[in-house]
Amino acid sequence: MNLKLKNIKSETLSSSNVHEIILEVNHLKKSFRDQEVLKDISFKLFEGENLVILGKSGSGKSVLVKCIVGLLKSDSGAISIFGKKSSSLNAKEFNELRQKIGFLFQSGALYDSMTVKENLEFPLRRMIKKLTENEISDKVNEVLENVGLKDALYKMPAQLSGGMQKRISLARTIAVDPIIMLYDEPTTGLDPITSDEISTLINEIQKKYKTSSIIITHDIKCALKTANRIIMLKDGEVYYEANVADFVHSDDSFIKSFFN
Amino acid sequence: MIKKDSISKTEILSTSCKSEKININSTLIRTFLLDIAYVTLFLTKVLKTMFSSNFEFKEFLRQCYKIGYKSLPLLSVTGLILGLVLTIQSRPILIDFGAVSLLPSMVATSVIREMGPMITALICAGKIGSGMGAELGSMKVSEQIDAMEVSSTNPINFLVVTRVVAATLMIPLLVFYADAFSMLGSWLGSNIKGDISFVLFSSQAFSHITFLDFLPAIIKSFFFGSVIGLVGCYKGYNAGRGTASVGVAANSAVVVSSLLVIIVDLIAVQITDLIVL
Ligand SMILES: Nc1ncnc2c1ncn2[C@@H]1O[C@H](COP(=O)(O)OP(=O)(O)OP(=O)(O)O)[C@@H](O)[C@H]1O
Ligand SMILES: [Mg+2]
């Protein structure tokens, strides 16, 4: 276990001006009944970087990010966001903290009783309460343009293809200007071209909004395109941690199997 | 030898059946107790949220429209047929007793006291309960409820409280509406074989109706509404993972809320009986 775990210092990261720790996970454990999903997870997310978390299906990647945003409660371990331990915050403080985190759900999670426009307005109205109608509609148009779907404004989610839904969902997430982005499998179930577009979009969001992101995926292409640093999960633990170049040239058999 | 062997086998079989039965019983009791615990937790959560958070008025109105307005066609037809059938069925008997002039007031009493609220509640348990179970269930499965939570919106407040309050307020109104259509149906029924003007029919129908006929019916309708809303939301909100659980949620919402409506009715009738006498 943890044979190839490397201690990467921030200086070795590919984008040079990252240093501050934005998010830190320490010895996180989570089980469902007698199924131990996360055994001992620790890692750091630095300011401005794209951290890719790779792992097989069912290795607990979604559970990990859900613990980070507080949708699931971890059994033990600590999560610090902007230096504050999330377990020490009360509900109101945690809600304020959560507004700085954008979460792209694996399933998209668009509200299917609402139009695309209402979907995009929903977090805007609820998280930033003082916006005027004009500001809201400007913001909706801006994010829709960012994901290249300006015509979809009045459509229902059911009328959109899977890839379009993912992009609308992404638009909804970035609408509230999050500082940390958590992408849960942004490219799963999409064709290679659309996946590539989404990966490009993730990089553009990183540049444009200066976000620090955790990208959960088992799509190696997306990982290589977006990552500054890669973490590999196996059996509920961090199996490998490296920057992209080291990762590609690794001769570990488990990692190599991801490339085939 | 063979006999002995076979005996011991049946013995073993019967003992293993017994232990299995005990096992099944104990898991049944366990799940039943767990269910009660979960329901209590859910109820306290809903009540706490109801009194501590801002009321989502817009969503509440949307639900009123969905629960109230959208059920009108169904209840018109059901109410009309209920009155018609009651009248046609009772007419021959009343003629035998020479009491056909009591027909309107008999139908009115039974519709207002019992049939109207009961039929409305059962129909709404089917229509609204299953709708809530399926809608919230699919929102849960497709992570929409989680998405709401990360958008700083309390899903219990936004989804559950609005639906429960809307159902509680709309069902009594729907009961009135169905009652009116039943009386219309009854008048039509009286006119199939007889001839009675609407004015005469109404004055005969309401001559024996007092406020005490209405009051218990209205009060129990509020309870029917909240039971339907709570069960539908509970089943949907606590749907399992995977799409199959949406169907399960919708189905059990209907079954449980219909059953509870009947039980609440039984209790209400007993209480009314005690108080009015
Ligand atoms: N709410 C839950 N209740 C019970 N078990 C759960 C729950 N959420 C996840 N699990 C279990 O945890 C394990 C990890 O699930 P998770 O969804 O995190 O996998 P994943 O790594 O995201 O996989 P994928 O790549 O397929 O999305 C699975 O075995 C799953 O059954
Ligand atoms: Mg997942």
C-alpha cells in the first residue's frame, strides 16, 4: 500500500504561482454499514490548481467529494476549507462556506420541472440574495455563452442531450462564482469530442474565474488534459500522488492499466 | 434406516423453518421499529423547519395549483357519479318504505358526513400521494435534492413543507367541491325516474343538515390532507438509490396514505360520536 506515494511540494507543480492551501483532507474515513468505502484519505488542494482524483468505479470518489461539501457526514477525520475545519462550523457558517464551493454532480442534477433559465437562476436567487433582475439575466446569459448553449434558455432539461445537460449543469455551478470547483465525473457518458470540449471548458474556467478545482474522473484523457497534479485512489486509500509527467511515466502496473 | 433418516430430515427441516420464521419475525419487527423511528425523525424535522425557516410562498402557490386546481376535473366526475349512484341505489328501498321524500336529505347527510371526504381523500391519496412520491423520489435519485442543498436551499423547507401545507389546505376545499358535485349528481339521479325541481331538491336536502354535520367533516379533511402530504413526501424524500426505488416510493405512498386515511377516518368518527352524543 502507498508504495509510490510521493510527497509533492507545491514548487514542483506545473503552474508556478500556486502556494496557499485551499482545502485539506486529513485521515478521512467513511463507511456504509459494514462496507468501508474510504479508509484513510489525506490530501491537499493548492490555490489555483486542478487536482485530478482518479480511481476505479466504486472506489468512493463521489463519496469523497460529497463528504467535502457536507452532503455526507464522514465517520472520522478532518476537512479544512480555507483553513477552517468544517466540523467546527455551525450550520450558518457552513452554508456561507459552501457558497464558495461549486459542485458539478455526476448526474448533472438539473431540476427537471424547471426550464434551463429557471435552473440557472435558482442558485443565483438563493445564494446571492441582493441581485437585481437585470443582473440575474445578465449572469445567466454570460454563463450560457461560456458553455456555448445560448439557444437553450427556454428548453426543459429533458429536451437536451446528455452532453448539453452536463454543460448547463456546469453553467449553473459557475454562475455563483465559486472559488473551489468540484467536478464529479464531468465527462462520463459523453462522446470523445464532447468530453474534450468539457475538458477544455474546465481549463477555461480555471483561467477565467481563477478557481481551484478537484476533478474526479476515470477518463484518463480528461485527466491528462486538465490536471496539474494527480491522485490515485485504491481500496479507500490514496495509492499514488504525482504531477502529470511523473504519472505518465510511472511503471506501476495498476497505473499503467488505466492507460489501456 | 430409511424411515429414521427421513424422520430426522423432516425434523431438521421443521426446526430450520421455525428458526427462519423467528428470523423473519425479528427482522420484520426490527424494520417496523426502525420505520417508526425514521418517521418520527422526519416529522420533527418537518415541524422544526416549518416554524424556523422562511415560508416558500411561491412554491407553495405552485403546489396549491397542482394539488387543488389540477384535481378538479377528476373530482367533478367522481363526485357527480357518487351522488348519482347513491341516489339510484337508495331510491327503490325508500320507495318500499314510503319515504322517498327523505331521499335528498339522506344523500346529503351521507355525502357531507362521510362519502365526500372519504372518496376525495382516497382519490387524492392516489393522485397526489403517488405524484409526490414519484416526483420527490426521482429528485432524490437524480441528486436534485442534493443540488438544492448545495445551493443553500433547505430541501425540507422548499419541497416538503410547501407540499404538506398545500395538501392540508387544498383537500378540505376539494371536499367541498366534490360534495357540491355529488349533490348535483343526486339531483340528476332523482330526475331520472321522478321529477323534482332543483330548488325543492336543495331545500329538502339541506333541511336536515346542521353545522355539526359539516364541522367534523371539515376537521377530518384537514387531517386527511396532511396525512397524504406527509406520507407522499416521506416516501419520496427517503427513496433509496437507483431508479427502481422511485416506483417503490410512489406505490407505497399510495398504499400507506390510503390506509392511514381510513384509519384517521375511523378515529375521527369515534371522536365525533363521543363529543356529539
Ligand atoms: N448513500 C449511500 N449509501 C450506501 N452506500 C453508498 C452510498 N453512496 C455510495 N455508496 C457505496 O459506496 C461505494 C462507492 O460509491 P461511489 O459512488 O463513491 O463510487 P465512485 O468511485 O464515485 O464510482 P463511479 O466512478 O462509478 O461514480 C459504492 O460501493 C456504493 O455502493
Ligand atoms: Mg461517482
